[in-house]
Amino acid sequence: THAEIGADVARKYGIPGDVQRAIMEHHSEDMGSVEAFLVASADAISAARPGARKDTLEHYVKRLEALEAVAKGFSGIEKTYAIQAGREIRIMVKPETVDDVSAANLARDVVKKIEETLTFPGQIKVTVIRETRNIEFAR
């Protein structure tokens, strides 16, 4: 495994023993140190980047576009942004068309549509943003 290979490389280059153990244990259920937990966390963050798991940039972009397209299929949408490598989508609605209650219902409806039409690991956070600004000038 890459944990074993990493520990061997660390050993070869004289990296301290506790660091070697952290590398070796970072996929173990019984992590023996805080350092092993930190290595496991860094490994998970690294794995989330585009292309890390044999995912091409083209496939990554298509997945984000598909997520945005689901949200754009609803009325009252102004803009959509898939962020966090597709783990979150932010939906800007037209405040004159979508009221607060409709915004809450929209979030629920988008979640249902994502679950019905897309395949994704983990979870996707759906945030609907309805913003109004009232500006006046005193002269």
C-alpha cells in the first residue's frame, strides 16, 4: 500500500521513527498518534483534489456542470455555483420572484432532484441565497 511504501521511503531517507510510524499507520483503524491522524487528514484532503483518483479534469468539469444544470432547471434562479469540488452548490435566486418560503422549498426540491439524477460520493450541501438591497441617498 502507499502507506507502507511511504514509510519505507521515510526510513530510507532517515526520517525520524515517529514520523515513519505516522505514515505507516495513517490508514489503520488504531492510529497510535496524533501525527498519524494528521497524515490521514492530509491524505483525505489530497485525495479530494481533481484528478487524484484517476479523475480527468474533463470529467471533473462535466460533473460540476451537471450539478449546476440541475439547479438551473428550476424557475427563479439567477446564478448557480458548484464549489468545494462539487460538494456544495450555491444558488442565487431572483428576490422579486422567489420569496423566503419558496427559497426554503427550492433548496429541498434541488436536493431531491440531485439525489434522483446524479451519482456522487458523500453529500452535497445546497445553499439558496435570496438577497435584497434597499439603497437610498440623502442629499
